[in-house]
Amino acid sequence: MKIQILGSGCPKCEKLAENAEMAARELGINYELEKVTDINEIMKMGVALTPALAIDGEVKVSGRVPEADELKGMLA
């Protein structure tokens, strides 16, 4: 599974990455985490608000930082 964090690297982006990794570890999922900071790449994915989370190329969350429990539902 490929988890992508889309954003500039701001504190909210870092928190989203931390929550996503925690959720994936707790579920025992084999994953690759990628941080996408290039604004052109982010826009190509249709994201206008960051931070955003994409799973296997599909944007699941944009403009907010969900808690690990909510992310577990998206990853499962």
C-alpha cells in the first residue's frame, strides 16, 4: 500500500504523516510512505487544500488532519 502525504511539510503535514504511520502500524499493514511537496504534483492530484492524504493514488482526505482511528478505517 502506498500512503502519500500531500503538502508543504508544515506541522499539520507532519502530524498527518505521524497519524497515518501510527494507523498503518497498528493495523499491521505493509506500506510505503511518500511525502509529496511539489505544488504542481499536488495540484495534478486535484488537491487544493493541504494537508491531504492519498492511498494508492486516490485522495481520501484534504484540508484537515484526521486522528489515527479515523485513518484506520480508510486504510483497512
